[in-house]
Amino acid sequence: MAGKKGPSKGTGGHGRRKLSGKGPTPKAEERPGHPAQRRARASAKRADSKQPRPPRPARGPSMSPEEIVVGRNAVVEALRAGIPALSLYVAGGLERDERVAEIRGLAEDRELPVQEASRGQLDRLTGGGPESSVVHQGVVLQVPGFAYLHPDDLLRRALEAPEPALLVALDGVSDPHNLGAIARSAAAFGAHGLVLPQRRAAGVTAAAWKSSAGVLAHLPIARATNLVQALRAAADAGLMLAGLDGRGELDLDALELATGPMVLVVGAEGRGLSRLVGETCDVRVRIPLAGSVESLNASVAAGVALSEVARRRRTS
């Protein structure tokens, strides 16, 4: 008959269950849940928050059309043309697109910051989305706002020039390509600057910059809150006001006042000069046209008129 089993003996640290040491006691800041560890983590987060981070697209209001270029073709053309830029935003997942790769390469050549952004962020940046006509295609180029002069400052510069002052005022020209082409003609034929209305007219956008072939980098441009008042100020300073009008009373060939200080006023596409601006002009000039052509594009008309002004000034 088996007797009672006695108490089991310990192994003394030998056999399967060997006793293993736990090593040195960890520092207080390394112990999970220890107050010192929580303090160390909080300090590290504060230090990390002070590190400079790349800017991200704003969550607030979208940028104005004058501050952005959108779409892959438009962005690559803007970068090729050397248009001033501040930053490039690219949506994720476009690494294999050849056009986007070219855009990135052009931006890197110019040392332009390239920021990753979600499509939602680009929608907010451009004011785009399902209900908008803005299609950014995953790329947005941010360009600097143009440094406009006050009309009085532009007028003073023109009057201080050694030759008779020549300004070009645009009465509601809304196509930025026309603005760029007119700026190019103005610079080519010796104008001292442009005057643009602040509302309901094209401003200096990337499209205007490209059409001007870079002329906008050095041609002074003023923006007037009230174009009629700006024209009257020029008239008070001694400049004659000549408005281009297909129904004008004077042929361009007979514009003798072109040799003196003047403002050439160009009307909007389609409607021409507005009533108040037309009444403010000293003379309304028409360009003689042959055949059945009734009118010229605003930028073409401005180029023809400025060429005639330059010709008269050379031969006077």
C-alpha cells in the first residue's frame, strides 16, 4: 500500500525552469506608466513641435485665380516660361505620370518647394470640386501676387520720363491673353505703363504673364479703383485722352496729338469703350479697315494704334 506523497522539493535553479535574472533596474523615465516617463514624452513632443515643417495647403478660403496655375499642361508651360512661382503642390499617387515627373523636374531645377497634398486639399486651395469648373488634375502652382502701382505713382513716373508720357488704359479687357499681348505691344512701342480697372477686368495672371513673353516683369502696371477718375487725373496733368472706338470721329491716320503726352484707352472685347470712359476721352479714334471686317481684337487694335503713335513720334 502506497504511503502519502510528501511535499515536492525545489530544483534549486536547475532543470527546465531555470531562474533568470531580469537585468539592471530601468531608469524611471523608461518605466511604463512612471510619472518620469510621462514627463519625458511630453518634453519630447514639445521639442518636436518647435521643428520647422513644410507649409501645407491652407484649409481656409481658396486662393484667387491670380495666385495659382492649375492643370498639368498649364503648370508645365508656366514653369518652362519662367513664370515666377512660390510653391508647387502635387497630389499623391501621380509618381508614374510622365507629365507630373517633368513638372517635378522643372520645379527642382528652379529649387522650387514641392509639397505633397491630398486632392481634397487641392480642391480647397483652388476652390474646385465636383461643382466647380476648376480642374487641377492633381497639380497646383502657386504664383506671387503682382505688385501693382497706384495710378498717381505711374502717372508721375511717366511725366518724369525724358520723352512725352505715353500710357495705355484698358477699359474692362477681361481676357488675360489680351492683357498680356497688349502689355507686349505697349513695351515694344515705348509706353510707360498700363492702367487697369480693379473690378470686372483681367489682372496679371499666369496666362497674362505667358502671353506677354515676360514683359510684365518690367512694365509698370497700375490698378485703379475708378478708371474715370484716373483718366481725369491724367488729363489734369496735361495728357490727352484718345479712346479706340470703331465708331470714332477721327481716323488713326489723323491722330496728330500722338506726338504729345497722351493716354491710349482700349475698350473691352465686344462692347468697346464704356459710356463714361468714352465721354471722358478728348477724342475717339477709329482704325480704317478694308473689306467687310467690322472690328479688330482688342489686343490687335492696341498694337496697331501704338505702332502708329510710335511712328509719328519717330518722325516728328
